[in-house]
Amino acid sequence: MDNKPDPGDLTEEQKRSRRSRSIALAVVLGLVVVLFYIITLVKGPAVLNRPL
């Protein structure tokens, strides 16, 4: 049997990089949600008063 490392195993540096990238994506997604919420509040109920 070869004693090669499994390609699925990640080094500590790769794990840190993946975690920081995941956190950055979560923050960006949260900011987009907040931005859409604020835009909806600013436009007010007029968003719903449009002809179909």
C-alpha cells in the first residue's frame, strides 16, 4: 500500500483559507439582504400599488 495522503485532506492553511472565504461570503450575503430590506422600506407601500 502506498502511504500517499488522501486528496480530500486539507492542510491547516487551506482550512483557514476556506473558513475565511466562507465568512466573507456570509458577510456579503448578509449585506445584500440588508440592502434589499432598506430599499424596500424606503420605497414603502408604493411597491405594491402598481397595475398588474
